[in-house]
Amino acid sequence: MKTWIIAAETGVGTLADQARELGGTVTAVTVGNLPIAGVDETIAIELEATAPAEVAAPSVAAAIDAEPGDVVLAPNRPAERVLAGAVAAKLGAPVLTSVKSLQAGSAQVSKAGGISLDNVTFDGTVVAILDGGVQPAGEVPEAVTFGAKDYTATISAIEQAEVESVNLGSAERVVAAGRGFKEQDDLQLASDLAEAIGGEVACSRPLSEGLGWMQRDQYVGVSGQVIAPELYFAIGISGQVHHTAGILESGTIVAINNDETATMFEDSDYGIVGDLYEVIPQIVAALNE
Ligand SMILES: Cc1cc2nc3c(=O)[nH]c(=O)nc-3n(C[C@H](O)[C@H](O)[C@H](O)COP(=O)(O)OP(=O)(O)OC[C@H]3O[C@@H](n4cnc5c(N)ncnc54)[C@H](O)[C@@H]3O)c2cc1C
């Protein structure tokens, strides 16, 4: 039995550890020559610097020569989801999404954004998409270059989107803003705190989907991102289950809310009852001292 890992970028994550627990040889198949720690071998697929990782999907599928019983793991990120789909199609294997844990022949997958868990059994090859990523730190095997299969996609134009790229799934610290923020410009407060703690900024759904103040891939919850950072700040967020389903596996949760009855406090390790406009500047000032 072999375990394969698909990676289009590195970051904080434990996929290699999970692969080791499954047993057998662990092979990373990377788009670009990525340093992946904790695996036995790496097969790197070369790609033009300007090409998006997704165009390498046929090459990734060709490189993964999985046999019945093998498991293919992919981080839950846009590019890797596309690559995993191509691999599953080639292998005729099922894709398991929202995987929380995995053993040989069975997996626990979360339903409705983590509100409940289901046990799934499988035989044959399976492709599993998990939260997390692959670590560049530690012992890294030298990559073997895979002869890239010609891809048919060509880049006809590149338009730079006026948005910042966020990688919430890999972030160790996240500052999430909710409707307690009165104006879009006030989100600078959340950015200041995120910068002070070395984290990313996220939000509740209304800020992305209703108000359009933040990107869609920045909201957390049952219909957004499910994340598990070491530290999660929920600021001006009431704590409805649709939101908290996306963060309950975080290490430490801190809530800031001016309503002492907010349900967010029930799911938090630490709570500050206060006006975010007063509390955040004080925390940032203390951190920057
Ligand atoms: C099918 C479905 C799926 C959904 N999926 C998601 C999802 O994935 N993610 C998600 O987030 N939501 C989701 N929702 C929406 C969810 O139910 C809530 O409506 C939403 O999470 C509320 O966002 P909020 O907490 O930012 O806003 P609110 O509920 O309006 O809460 C704002 C909070 O800010 C506090 N506040 C106000 N002023 C201040 C201040 N000055 N200082 C400090 N605190 C202040 C208030 O006391 C309040 O608790 C979904 C809903 C449905 C029906």
C-alpha cells in the first residue's frame, strides 16, 4: 500500500503526518519543485512560472500510478481540489471531501460543515481531501522530475485581480470580523490585529456575501471555509452555529463582543465583553509594545 500527497504549494499542515499514519511509502507529487518534509520521495512536475497549477492536472494524474488500496491525499485548497479531481477521474476512484480523519479502509467525514460526523468505509483506491497543508520544514527528499505531459491550456491574457490572496486553511492565527464592524474602512482594525499577531483576516458570511466588504473565500462557516488555526479571534460575531461550525477545532478561540449574552462566548476559551473599537486598539498597542 502507498500513500500519495498532491501539493501545489507548501504551508503549515499535517498531511505528511497523516500519510505516515496510514503506512506504506509516502510519495508527494508536486506542481513545481516544492520542498515537502516528512515524505519518502517527491515527484515534481515542472510548469511555466506564469501557468496556474491547475493546468498540470493531466501530468499529476499521469504521475500518480496508484494501485488498489492506495490512498491519495490532497489539501482542501482550490488548485489541489482540481488536481485531486483529475486524479480520481483517471483512477476511477471516489473522492472523499471534508475528511476529518482517515484510517486504512475507513474515514470520518464532517457533514453540514462539521455539525456532525459520518463514518465512511471504502476499499480500492480513494482520493481524500483534508483541511491543512504540507510542511516545507524538516527533512526534505530530493525531488525526481516527472516528464510533464503536454497540457493543452494556454494563457492568452493575465488580469491582476484587485484582491489579496488569503490562505485561511494554512493560517496559524486568524482574526475574523463580523457585523459588529460598522463600516468597511473599520476592517483596518482587524488587519492591524492580524498584523500584530502574524495572522490572516477572515469574516462572517454577511461581510462577504451580503455587504461585499471581503472576498468570498474569506468567510468562515458551514458554507464557507472550515478552519482550525491555533488562535482564532471572533470579533463582533454573534456566534450562530452556521459560523461556529467552521472554527470549533481551533486551538484557542477568543471572542470580543459588546453583548455579554452573545453565544460566541459559549464556544470561546477567552471572552472580552467590550466595544471592538476600544478593545482592538488596546490589544494592538499592548502587542506592539
Ligand atoms: C444556510 C445558511 C448558511 C450559512 N452559512 C454561514 C457561514 O458559513 N458563515 C457565517 O458566518 N454565517 C453563515 N450564515 C449566516 C449566519 O446564520 C449568521 O447570520 C451570521 O454568521 C451572522 O454574522 P455576524 O455574527 O457577523 O452578525 P450578527 O449576527 O449581526 O452579529 C453581530 C455581532 O456583533 C456584536 N457587536 C455589534 N457592535 C459591536 C461592537 N461595537 N463591538 C463588539 N461587538 C459588537 C453584536 O453584539 C453581535 O453579537 C448562514 C446562514 C444560513 C441560513
